[in-house]
Amino acid sequence: MDILFLIDRVELKYFEFNNLVTNFWLIREFIREGNRVYITTIDNLGISNEKAYAHCYLVFEKLGNILYNHNSQKLNIEDFQLVMFRNDPPVDLDYINATYVFDFVDRNKTKILNEPRAIRDFNEKLHTMIFPELMPEHIVTSSKSDIIEFLNKNDEIVLKPLNRCFGAGVMTLKKGDKNTAVIINSMTNYGSTLVMVQKYLSKAKYGDKRVLFLGDKVLNYCVQKLPSNDDFKFNEHCDSNIIKAELSSEEKELFLPVAAKLNSMGLPMVGLDVIDGKIIEINVTSPCYFIKEINNHFNVELEKEIAKFVISRTKNDKILSGV
């Protein structure tokens, strides 16, 4: 197949030899399976004569690494059998506009994972509320008084911007903190910006678990992302902060309905952030599968399982559509 990866602009800048990112492993595996892989970024997208196109770069493998031809080619997106839509947040106006470009791609010709329309309609923090019974106690508000009331009830809370990523802007707040007003005003832009507010979970000091989905399936492997030395949360992708974790049969059963629901929404590739069995965030834009770490910890080749799922999904959908 001809496959197009829509990646982040920062990832393109540091594309070669970057085996920390999920795309490195998937692209290399697709190439090894005989597919032709290109990469592009959202600023390289366009529409002409009502057809979406991309200025893209051909990727190749050399000595176990992946590199790309820096001479771009302008190709219609419908010429690709598969697009991996994996641009990183924040989901800003440029991001939203990129999803609109894919409204002009015939899904009978091109399979797109995850579905851009579904990503556009899904906020990774706010839409955790689809599964309220699996969340910490929470509210979404821009009201200072509502947040203080929630803080007084729960003693310690976490405030999260709705459109940022990698833990950016996430803060904790304890009852009685002298900076309470400043923190709330900063987070809500003086009462004009909605934020997610969650009860702080005491086991957050041990980090959060990344639970991974492929379609309706909850994968057996997962990692624990430890807080950084100078932060209460994970914010640094390095070996010392990512350790092997176990997923119990009870946890798998708990999250199976979540996988099924998201898969039905056009979001088959998802990563949950979980603390003490509670979902704190649902990653659907470009979820990191921590392939390097999982392969090392579990002695597996996770990229092969993911690539097999993606190819099977693409081929089955084309058979169902009669293509």
C-alpha cells in the first residue's frame, strides 16, 4: 500500500533516528512489510478542484533507522490507501482546519486513522466525562467560586487547560494555599476560559498508567509514567521515568467498554492515562504507544501487532465498501 503519515512539525524537524516516538516504529514496520510510506505536516496540506492534496516526503530505511527524501512531492491524498492522522496537540485553529481538509477525501478510497472528524469532535480532557463512573470527581468551569467550592470539598485538586498537551499548564492546588486566587485567575483567564478540575488522587505520586487500545481490544502491555523530579506529573520522556506496569484482568474488563465505545466513534487507536483505576485523560490525537519501552520490558515487537491491526482494518473496510 501507499501510506501517508501526518506528523507534527516538531517531529519532522527531528524525524531521523527518533525512536522515542510511536511513528518511528510504525513507519519502519510498514516499510519492512513492503509498503511505500510518505510523511507530511498540516502546513503542507491543501485543496485544489475540491480534492485534498499534500506536499509530502518519501521515507526510506537505512541501517535500522528511517530517513526521508527532502525533495517534496505533491500528491492527492486519495492516491493513498491509508492515512495515519497523527499530528500532536494542541488542537488549535490550524489543527481544526487540517481536519476540514480531510472532509474532501473519499473514505471509500482512503482509510484514515484516527478519523479526523472524530478527533475534531473529541476533547481529550473534557470528553473523559463520557465515562463519569471511571473518572475522579470533577467539574468543568471557568467560575472562580465554583472552583473554590470544589476545592473546599476535596482539599486538593488538579486544574487542566482543555486544549494543551504533555502536561502543559496542569497545576495542583491545595485548600488554604495563599496563591489560590492567582492560580485560579491564571488558569481561567480571569473567569473567561473553561478548565477541567479534578479531585487530586493520592496515588498520583506513583505516576499514571498508560492503557492502550487497538479497536475493541485492550492491550496486555502497559507502562507506568513516573513524575519528574521537579514536578508532580510525568513530563519527561526518558527511560528512568517509564517503568513496566501490569494490567490486571479486572482492569481489562473495566476498560473494554471504553475501547468499544471509542472504536465505534472512529477512534480505534487510543491511550488512556489512568491513576488508581480512574481515567484522568483519553489520548486520541497521536497517542504514544511507548513501543521502545514496551518492547524492552515485555520482550515483544509491539509495532508488528499495531501494523497488522491497521492493515487488517484498512483492507476489511475496503472490502465492506466494495472497493
